[in-house]
Amino acid sequence: MPTIIFSQSDQSATEIEVSEGTTLMRAAVSNGVAGIVGECGGQAMCATCHVYVDPEFSAELDEIGEDEEEMLDCTTAARTEYSRLGCQVKMSAKLARIRVSVPNEQV
Amino acid sequence: MSTSTDAPASCPFSGAAAEASSISPAKARPSSETGAEAPSADWVTIADLHDDPFPIYQKLRAQAPIHWVPAVNRYMVTSYAAAHEIEQNEADFTANERESLMKRSMGHSMLRKDNPEHQIDRDSYGKTLRPATIKNHWNEIFAANNDKYLNELQAKGPGADFVWDYAAPYTAENLRLICGFHNASQQDMQRWSQSMIDGTGNYADDPAIWAKSAESSAEVDAAIAEMLPYLAKNPDHSLLSGLASMPIPLEAIRANLKMTIGGGLNEPRDVLATTVWALLNHPDQRHAVQNDDALYSKAFEESVRWVAPIGMYPRETTRDLVLEGIALPQGARLGVVLGAANRDPQVFDDPESFNIFRPKKAHLAFGGGVHFCAGTWIARAQVAQIALPTVFRRLPNLRLDPANASVDAGWVFRGMTKMPVLWDS
Ligand code: HEM
Ligand code: FES
């Protein structure tokens, strides 16, 4: 099963093993990862599941969809070229051991 | 209309920059251990809740996170952690409750369906309520409507009622265009909304209330039947226009539109009036927002936290379970009391006071999970971005009428029912 590594600004990290198809947001919320709220349950409506994806995985991700694109403009922490909505990124074998950083603020 | 400089440029809602915050509230998980029986709160009355529910919520929350409340015929969930768990956990807490009065008055809308059925209806709303459409289309329309109804308020002169002479017609007209009812008036929208909401709350089974609700429901059906073929030929950005070209049953369109008429009008109206009322009662905070437009979004979020416009919504347990130490049987009818969860001292310091400068934390006023309010950004845009800054700019020295007191009331829905205002004209 692929693993996600959520790293926090204090350098601590949480490793979570998930089944393929699980989103980054769901994995974080069900495991109580600090800093991922996921208030809208994955409707791409709240922007509280914002993460920065490690550059080495950027190319492996599906393109940013229209709904995700507009919502990324509403994140609380600054959007960068590595910003994604955790609820729109589904895990797959090629993302095994993907590393993402959790922003300092989410609401 | 001004935008905050520190907010992302293209977000239609210019959120003020947040302070660093702790954003993971205590987690409650339903467990299968044996729990305590929910205490019964037989001292709670509907009349007291309607007047001022907050002292009641304080008392309940201090005793237990969940009570059986005979007057409401439900378990009332008042802690933040329990409310949050319920909204994120569809499997244990269904939105599709039995004997729902909302289903009777409005039909079976997305709000009372679980996934996967819910998602089909939710997706049928397309892009209409999403940020990009708001930015490219609705903001301009909201600004024009705002001018129109502020003009009417000013023409009425000092002493006019902020809710009924401005906030209600403004938000009703916005919703009319969002829905695509080009064959109705904002007054129709207000009448439909109120009579169907009254049906949804008709626990006393009053036949006169059912008759009015059914009459509005039939009028909405007729208006939809007329608009769908028209919008199929003349598409615009409205909900009905999108629905006109979608393979979705007419029954679902009707129920979803009725639910949206009920849920998309009173809430922005109430948050607009409540926020202005709160600012007028807190001169220091009013002064601050008037000097910095970026603070209006903070005032909006604090206002919906402080007085959640939707104070309670229903869920039902799908199995025997224990939530926060309280045993709930399968089929237990719950009231998730957002009005109480949003003032939980476990999460918010000094929760009873209105303070736009409090550290930012996620409130539950828009719900959460798959039913998270579909109109969140519409509400933020029309109220925080457009109405609030203009109101304070255009009505110099706006103040409450000392000779004619305002009234705040309600608990399932809470807002200002009367708010006479004065200004220097
Ligand atoms: C400040 C204003 C508003 C507040 C506080 C608010 C609050 C809420 C809440 C708490 C829910 C979830 C209820 C539940 O889970 O049972 C909800 C759902 C919903 N709201 Fe809002 N609302 C507001 C404005 C609006 C507006 C302006 C619209 C439409 C233009 C709207 C459309 C909806 C819809 C369609 C749903 C159902 C979503 C679903 O079931 O997936 N709301 N709202
Ligand atoms: S969970 Fe709300 S946008 Fe991702």
C-alpha cells in the first residue's frame, strides 16, 4: 500500500499507509494529522485541506482541475506552485512515499 | 468595492490574513463501549430557546455534551467535538431522517440524502455557486442589487428597518437571480421561503401552516415548469439554467430548489443584520472595520460563529453507538446544535463575546462534511465583500434607534426580527 508522509513546520512528520484511491485529505483527517481540516468533506469548497507537495512528486500528480484551481486561490496560507487541495489528490502506486508539507494556517 | 491587499488577488471573497492558529479541535469518535444514558433536560422550553438559547446551551454543555430534550423531541448535541464528529461521519449519522418535516414541506432534497445519492444532486448545481462564477458574474449583479436596495432604505429615511427594508429584499433579489426565477419577484421569494420554512418547523402539525406551505410549494413547481424550457433556449448562469440541460429527475430539481429558497435567503439576510447590529453595539470594533475594509470578512466569520444563522440541523443514528460517553440507540433523532458548538469553551476562549480579533479557528456555522453549505462563498461575497463595506460608507453615523429597540430571536434559525436604524441624512 502507498504511504503518505505529512511533514509539519516544526520538522515533525507522520507516515500513513493508505489504500489506493484514498485522498490525502481523508488520510490526514482519519488519522488526526494536525493542520488538515477538510471541513467540506472533499467537495472542493472550503480550501482547508491545502498542502504543499514535495517537488519531486509534482510531475506524477494529475493536473489541477477547474474546481481545485479556483479554490486554491482562496487558501489561507499563500499559494505556491506546489499547492494542492488534499481532497483532490488520490493516492496511487506511483505516488508511493509521497511527501507533503502542511501549511501553518488553514482557516 | 475594495479588496484587501494581503488576500489572494483572485479569490472572490477577500479573506483577511489569518493569525497562526491551532486548527485541530479535540476529536470525538463514536465507540462501541457502553456509555452513560443521556441526561434528560425537561426544563428546556421552546419559548425560552426562541427568546435566548445561549444561557440554555451554556447550562447544557456544562452538564453533558448530549441531552434528551423532551420539548424538542430530540437529543440535542451541544459540544463542538460531538457536532464535528457527526457532520464528518455520514455512515453512523444519516441525513436521511425518518418522518422529516422538511421532506413533507419541500420534497426530498440533497440535504436529506446520503452519498452516493446526495452527490448526484449536489453535482447538478454545477458551477453556479462556485468562486469563479461569483467573481466573473455574480459580484457585479450583487453590487447593483445592493445599490438599489440601499437607495430604497435611504429613501425611506432614518427610522427604517434594516432587516425588512434592506437586508431581506437585497438577499431575496440576489437569490432570485441565482436560482433563475425570472418569472417571480423578490417578494415571491420571501413568501415562498418563509412559508416552506414554517412547514419544516411545523411540529405542532398546524393545518393552516401546511396549507400555506403547500401553496408556496405549488407556486414554485409552476415557476420551475415555466422557466426550464425558457432557460434551455436562453441559458444564463443560474441554477435552473444548468439544470435545464441535465438528466436529473424533475422531482429532485423541485426539492433542491425549494431547499435552496429556504436555506439561501434567510441566512445571508440574518448574518447581514446580525453583523451590523453587533458592530453597532461594539463601537471599538465598528471603528476598526470602518478604517480597514479587510476586517469586514473577519466580522462576518465572527458573526456566524457568535450567532449561527442555522442554529440546529437534524441527523439520525444508523446503529447503537456511544458518542462522547453518551449511549445513543439506533434511530435516535439528533439535533446538531451549531449555535451551541460554536460557543464551546473547549474550543473558543471567552466564547459568549463578539470579538472580531479573536484567534481564527474553524467554526461550524456552514456545517461540514459532504453537506457543507453549497452557498458559503455566495454568502461571503454578497454580505462581507459587497453589503457591509457599502452600508457603513453610505449611511454616515449609522446607529440603532434608541427609542425603538431591536429584537434578536429564534434558535433553529436565529437573527434580527426587528432593527430600526438611524443615520445622518
Ligand atoms: C451565512 C449564510 C449561510 C449559512 C450560515 C448557511 C448554513 C448552511 C448549513 C449549516 C448547511 C448544512 C446543513 C446540514 O448539514 O443539514 C447548509 C447547506 C446548504 N446551503 Fe447554506 N448557508 C448559508 C447561505 C447559503 C446560500 C446563500 C445558499 C444558496 C445560494 C445556500 C445553499 C445551501 C445548500 C444548497 C445546502 C445543501 C448542501 C448539501 O446538502 O450538500 N446556503 N447551509
Ligand atoms: S476538504 Fe474542502 S476543499 Fe478539500
